[in-house]
Amino acid sequence: MRALLTALTLILAAPLAACGFQPMYAPTTGGAVGPVTVAQIEGKAGHVLKTELDRMLAPGAAQGGTPQHLEILLTESVSQLGIRLDESASRAELRLTARYTLTPAEAGAAPVNGTLFAVVNYEIPTSAFGEIAAQDDARERAAEILAQRMRAELAMRLAQARTSRS
């Protein structure tokens, strides 16, 4: 039974190998983003974003080699959405926009530029300190979402660059 499953797996995997399928996060030659050094990012959201990216891109540091350098310019905007009877806002939308530049370690390689954003909605409590806490929580959630999106986009863009060079 085990031999039959192994044979069936090989038969089903053969067409994928023939079409050039390669996993984006393959450990040998493809998919890895790291090693990457992330420059300091201003603000509370920048600190959370840098911490998350350092954590996510740390496995790439084990691969050795000269690290790539990632610089991010982070902008934040808050829009009031709902209005209470006393004309104060009841909901808000926090938008983080990150413009990034990844400078490859190889001499002569073109830098990778891009823009990503994350939008998080939150309810504004009636107390002033509650509003600060809600906005800080939304800021952290948006930065974590942005870090995940950035890692995925960098992996995809670097994998595309590798296939175009081959």
C-alpha cells in the first residue's frame, strides 16, 4: 500500500516538474528572501513593522552571504468614519502605506522598489484614553499585516527576478 502511494505521488508530481513549477519558499535556490537587514523605521508603527520583518526574515540569515538592505518610508493616515449624535466620530480607519527599496547584495543588480498598504478599522470609545489604546492596537495590527504582505511580495518579486536572469 505504501509503495502504491509513493508511486502515485511521483506520477502526479511529474507534470508539475515538467511545467517548471518551483515552490516560492524552496530552501535551495529559490524563494528565500533573506538575508536582509532592515533599516530603522520612524514611529510606533515603524518599530512594530521592523520587529516583525526582522523576525520573518531572520531564517534567511542562516543562509549566509552578504545581506540585502531594505529601506522603508512609512506614512500613516486616519480617517473618521461614523458620527455620533454629539458629532464625534464613532469609527475610524487607519491606513499605513509603505514605500520600500530593497537593494540587492550583488553589484550591478537593480534595486526592487514598491508600495504596499494596509487598512484597519477600529471603534472609537467615548473615553479619551480608550481612543488612544484603540488607535495603538489598530496601528500594531496594520503593521503586522503590512509585514506579512511585504515578505510575500519580496519573495515573489525576487523569485521573478531569478527566473528572468536564468
